Amino acid sequence: MNREIQQLVTQYREACHQPLCAYVYDLDRLAQEARNMVKLLPKDTNLFYAIKANPDERILGALLPYVSGFEVASIGELKKVRKVSADVPVLFGGPSKKEYELRGALRAGVTYIHIESTLELQRLLLIANELQTSAQVLLRINLNYDDLPTTNVTMAGEPSPFGMEETEIERALKLVAHQNLVQIYGFHFHSISNNLREDLHVAMIDHYVDKVEEWQSTYGLDVKVLNCGGGFGVSYDENPSFDWEKFIAALKSSGVLDRVKGKQLLFEPGRRIVANCGYYVTEVNDLKQSQQEHFAILRGGTHHQRLPASWGHNHPFKIIPIEEWPYPFSRPTVTEERVNIVGELCSPKDRLHSQAEVSQLRVGDLVVFLQSGAYSWTISHHQFLGHDQPAFLYYRDKQFQSISRSDH
Ligand SMILES: *Cc1c(COP(=O)(O)O)cnc(C)c1O
């Protein structure tokens, strides 16, 4: 969090007259990140943003000038994208598409539908015929790949509800034969999440290309598009995050790009684009000792930022000291101690960081959870215990451009 945002947050806190709890999105940083990633892309390669990482309308708006389009996994997400643009390209995925969603996707003019089962393909054929609308399809394949790099969330290479088996391709091709409305343009893979290793990602894509070449020759297919998914990682501890520049360099020198000449290569990251532009800002509301341990209790918690509870990690944070203490009683303070940073819920699971080493932490200081831009607010259980929602502050052009409370 840069100094200007810290200052604005402190001013905002003074104006609030209650303990501060807010998400802050740095839209300048977000735009910069997207611009840098896109700039490095090789020819015929496109960057889509998977909006499930953070579907906030202002985030979509900030990314719109830079990305090739958006990946959505529900009709609700599709509507969010169409609110920011009537015609930006959309990839429509998700493992359980309903008929009304397929109908909605065709009506909204999505670019590619990721087909995840042969039943789904049959449904799409019916609907395309009913609407007399054409549909471009990528088959999502769940590869049986023993050497797929493993990360903390694996979505392919082992039994999974996502995508279809390789052995289903033949059946899918038969289903689309003898008609013109539904056309298979290529394949979609999304096999890992939060991968931190550039070399593993290149090896995985190399394997995808092996497979696609094999299917092209087996089935006489003309593959035009290859979507290699997302899963580029962000580190929440001292390990380095996935280095996009290093990845692109490794991809270029791997020879993979020569093998896919004439095809479009798509990437659809979520986390890697937005994680670092979001901050979850909370205020220490109480500080106590229980037996040998210290607890800092926040205005806020895992009902707003569930990621540390979901993954069971200690979420990185920094402290913004607040000097003002308006009360006649003394200010609870810990100095050079280990502190458990917990939320306001009546649940022992409401813990964002265990045994954090702090040089000083006082009631009234702000605890800012970094890397809270992805899979944070929207994966959280907001209604549990009925506390007020956080404010949402959007930083752009050196100021808070808008502040919202109600539209989340
Ligand atoms: C979640 C998801 C993504 C984005 O994953 P990240 O790990 O955020 O990059 C991309 N594609 C599909 C199909 C997904 O389910």
C-alpha cells in the first residue's frame, strides 16, 4: 500500500467516527499490472480475466482497456461483464451450466463456450437449434496426466468434476457432425491453481500442445484455439510469486509457440491480475491476554476476508499506527510480542494470522491485510453474525474516486 493511500485511509478513518473496516482497491496499480502483463504477450496470444477472482464492477471497468476479454462461469457473472461492456469478448465456462444459462450466453453473444460434458454439448445443440444461433465451442478436457505439477489446489490429472475425459472427445465430435450451428474451435485446459513455478507452467502447456497435436492427427481436426487456463500463483508467505516475465521468456524459448503457429493461445488468470491491488483494512478494537497468548480483536474478520481461513494460512499484513487516543483510560498495547490477529465473530475459526510477531500494536491501530484483491470478499460469509459490511474505497488518479457501502 503506497503512502498516499495510507494517508487517505487515515483521513477516512477520522471522518468515520467508528472503528474502520474497508476494502481498498488500488485501480491504478491494477491497470498497471494488466498493462504490463499484456505488453509481454507473444503474437496471437490473448489475456482474459477470470472474473470469479474479483467481479467488482469497478475492477472490470479498470481492466477493460487492457485485457482481450473476460472469463465467466455463470449467467450472473456474464451480466456483470455486460454491464461494463456490451460487446467485449467473453469465455463462458463452469461445470454445471443450466439451459437458461446456455440460452443467455448465446443471446449475450459470448465468444466461446467451454463445454464440460457431452450432456452439456447435447443441451447446447438443442438450444442453438431452437434459437437458430451459432455457437463457438472449446472442449474442456480433464487430462489424465501423472506429471501435472501439483499445487495446493489441483483441478485436473486426478478425478475431478471439471471438464470431460479425453476419451469423450470422439463422442463430442460425432455429436456436432452433420450440422453447422455448433462448431468446435479447440480445447480448454485449466489444471492447476496458484502455481508459483514458471517452469512447471511451461511444461504443462507443452503437454497440452502434445495432446492437441495427437487429437488433430487422430481425428483430422482443425484446432484454431487453445485456452491454457489460469492458475498463475501469488505467494502469501516469503516465497516469490509467479513471475510473469520469466514465464513468457521460458515459453518463448521452449519452442511451444512454433508448434501452435496459426492458432490463438488464450490465458485466463484471475488471482495473478487482481490479488495485489486489494487491501482489507481493519482496526484493532480490543487487545487482551489469555493465559500465555495475546489476541488482537479486529473490527472485521473472516466474514469479509475468508481466504486465510479457507486455506489455513497466516495472511500477510502490515500495521498503520494511529497516534490519536481520545479516551481518559489507558490504551491497551503490546510491544515486541507475538499476537493472534482475530476477527469479530463468535467463532474460533475467525483467525487471520496466528502468532504474528509485532514490534508494537495498540487498540486503534490499523491492520491492513495485503493481497486481498482476489478470492477475498466474494468467497466470504458476509451474513454470519450480522456485523456491518465494510466500506469499499476505490483509489484512482491519486484519490478515492468513489466510496460505496450499499451495492455489495
Ligand atoms: C478459477 C478459474 C480460473 C482463474 O484461476 P486463477 O487461479 O485465479 O488464475 C481460470 N479458469 C477457470 C476455468 C477457472 O475455474
